[in-house]
Amino acid sequence: MLNNIRHILFLFWVTLLCGVAQKAVAGDTLSYQEQRRYDYFFLEGLRQYHAEKFDAAFDLLNHALQINPKGAETYYLLAMFQSELEQDSLAMTYLQKAVNLRPHNVTYREQLARYYVNAKQFDKALQAYEDLYQTDKSRTDVLEILIQIYQQQKNYEKMLSCLERMELVDGNSEELTLSKVRVYELTNNKKAAYKALKLLADEHPYDLNYRVMLGNWLIQNEREKEAYKLFKSALEEEPDNGYALSSMYDYYRAVGNEREAKMLADRILGSRKMTTQAKAGIIRQLIQESEAQGGDSIKVLKLFDKALDVNPTDTDMYAMKVAYMTLKKMPEDSINLELGRWLQIAPDNAGARMQLVQNLWTKQKWDEVIKVCKPATEYNPDEMAFFYFLGMANFQKDQYEEALDAFRRGVSEIRPTSNRDIVSDFYAIMGDILHQKGNTKEAFAAYDSCLQWKPDHYSCLNNYAYYLSEENINLERAAEMSAKTVKAEPKNATYLDTYAWILYRDERFAEAKIYIDQAVANLDSTQHNNVIYDHAGDIHERLGEHEAALSYWQKAIEAGGEKAVIERKMHPKAIVKPKKKR
């Protein structure tokens, strides 16, 4: 809202510079010198506002009012200030003064009318908008607002009056006619509703849609015979009119002629000339009937196949079929088969491809994920998720070079508006791969990039901190990053272990013991915990707790740790001290 107010004020500035010295209303008695002073304080107030010195601007505008209490433009601008401060009552008071001083100023009056609506003072709002309409009877936007307010008050007569006034400006139209019909329906005036629709159809005799529209209204109002005549006449003139055929189908269903309805449905679905919209309407109705009778999905799938047989490139029909199969929780392999067929005719459809990728991902079909994602990076390079899944699938297969290539290509597509979660994950995983490959410097650069996009990326913070401790560098930063992860997830054994190990590296052994004991206490059976037990042994040994250290080292061996390395540490004289800090 602040930017809108600034724009308003800027426009005022330009206008006033062209002639602000004009008197506000007849009868003003400002001398030439007073008018000059008023103009100065008013324009200086504007200048201070645009310099974002709001307190000064407010004081200057109030001083301008002291010079000229009839300065309507000042009242208006002060109203905008009060609005920004959410002082709506005071803002309305200022607006009312501005309107009283300049009753012919449309901007002031329209703004005041909006305030009346927001304050739910609808009687005043109605009067204000009716007055605005009288000043310019071509303003259908004002009539639209009046219709909304009258509808809220259930004043249907006034709603119709507004619609008729709009008709004088724009002429009769489908939208206006339907709006009037809705009002007639609210007042149960069926005769007037029919008359309005018939007039629209009569005025457009060559537009069959209006004739069919009238027929649909007749069906809804149990006048099926009259509707049938209209549909029949429309189809005689245009046998392949989808709207008329669909409406005739509705007619047969309304009168219970299931045989004719089925024949017509088959005709519509099997026609190359019918639009997808017409076919989709039929299928939706048949799905509703099927669900009401227990939901025979095999019959419904045959309907989709019938439509696709005559138009195998109908992507909208594929979308509808896949949506139905997904809703019915059909076998994933069947859904994936349809998604594959869909992509054959629309390879750039990101939505279909992403659904297929996600289905394959849950089944850990890494090779198929790679196969589906590779073309996506060409067809939809702006969809970074495809690079992510491509890289991760290769990562799962230990194909680190291919994974790095996918992530690096994905990074090249990063934009300021990119999803920060995806981008940060890109960099975090790149860091892990690069570190695994021994490219420590590049790995740390990738971690830094990750944290620029998402400072609270906890797995990145944890890994980055741990690898810094392993290098025995920047331990202060490592501890800071690791502490964030522990604070966020105080029962995460991995995060607790990392923090404990950093403290150990920093020779803060007593503190390290506190956190390594918590790490051990929070272990679960699914974690690869030999490293944590090994660290626990080292930390307790440094504190002279040899028996506890031996116990932890033994658990580390049992959990899969390197037996030869750990056994060498189990001799009291073979304690491995931390490297000296750098």
C-alpha cells in the first residue's frame, strides 16, 4: 500500500507544480503572499515524503493547513498518511473534508466511497457511488461495484436497474443476460428469466449457442419438450455442434431415454470433429454415474480409450485419464504406462514428466528415473527439479561424475526467483560429492553457496562443520555451524556427535563428553553408529575414563568399525591425541 500512496502523491506533485496556486473554493480569502506560503509548505511536505522523511512531511502538511484550512488537496494527502498508519476513522474524516471542499473532484469522492465500503457503511457507499455514476454514466465499473453492494443487501430491484444501465452503455450481451437471469432466478421470476434468454437467442439467430443455452434453461425448469425442439433445430443446421450434442445428451438423460443417451455419448466420443471440451463433459457425467453405481473403472477407462483412438494426440484427454487413474488409486505401473504415452506426444509436458519421475523415485527405479529426466533437462531446462532428480539418481548408483554433471548443469539455470530449497540442496549434495572425491576446496565453496541460499540447511551445516573439524581448521566456525544443528534438532545423534567431535578437536574435552553421551543416548538401531561409538571411546579416553573408552571401542568394532585401527587405540599407551589446532 505504501508504494501506491507514493504513486498517488507523485501524481499530485506533478499536477500541483503545474498550478497549485489555484484557490480551493470560491470565497477563499488567501492573499497572494499567503498562497505562496501555502504552496511552499505543501510542496515541501511532498518533497520530504519522497525523501522518506515522513515525520517532517506530516508536520509540513499540517502547517500548510494552518495557513489554508480549505486546502482540499492537503486533507486528501493527510488521509493517505492516516491510512498508512491504519487510522481509518481519521483518514475518512480527512477525506470527507476534502470532498466537502472539492465536491466535483472525482478522485476524492471515489476514494471516500471505497472507505465507506471498507467500513461497511453501505448506505453511504451506495449514495457515494450513485453520485459518481451521475457524473459519468459511461462508468460501468462503478455500476459493477453498486451491483455487489446491492446484492449484499439483497436489493434485487436495484441490481436489475444497474444491469439495465450497463446495457445502455455496452448493449445486450451474453454476460449481462446471464447476470439478469441469475437475479430473476433469485426472485423466482421464471417468466422474466425465460424472456431474457429468448430475447438473446432471437437477437442472434445465427449463433446456435444462444439457442442451446435457452434449451438448457428449459431442461432445468422441466420444459423438456420445448428444449428438445431447440436442440433438434440446432443440430439440423449444424450436425456436429458439440454444445448442441452435449445438451441433447442431457435431454435424453433427463427424460430417461438411456438407449439414445448411450448412442449419443458413443457418437460424441468417437467423432474426430468433437472438441475435447465436449468429450470431457460427457466423460465427467458418466464418471459421476459410475461412482453413484459403485464405480466400474474398467468401463470408464474404455471411454477414455474410445476418445483417444480417434484422436491419439489429445493431450487434455491423457491428462484427464491419468488424473482419473490416480484418483482411483490404480496400479502405479498402469499409470506410468499412460504417462509414458502422454510424453510421447507431448515430450515438453513438465507436469506429466514430473509425476512419472516421482512415481519411479518412490520405487527406487534409478535407471528409469535417469532415462526420464535426461530429455527433461533439454525440454524443460528451467525446471530445476529434473536436474535434481537426475543428479540424485546417479548419486544413488554411485555414478558421481554423472551426478556432478547434472547438478552443475542445474546450477547454471539458477535464477533469483529459483526455489531456494532446491538450489540449496543442489549445492549441499555437490559439496558432499566433491568432498568424497577429495576436492575439499570446491566442496567447501559448494557448502558456502548452499548456506547463502538457505542459512538453516542443517544437513549442510552438519557436514560442513564435520569436515572442517576433520581438517582441523576453522574450528570456531565449525562449532558455530554445528551448534545451530543441535539447537534445531537436540535429539539428532549425528548432529550431537559432530558437535562433540568439534569440541574434542578444540580440546574442550569435558564439553565434548556431555554431547557425545547425548549422541549415544539418542542412537537408534537403524543408524550406522560405529563412528559415534569410536568418537565416544576417544573422548572418554582423553578424560582418563579408560574402562568406558574400551567399552565404546568394542561397540564400534561390533558395529562395523575398522577392527585393526580401533584395537591399536585400546592399549593405554597408544592414545591418539588431537592434532594441534590451526
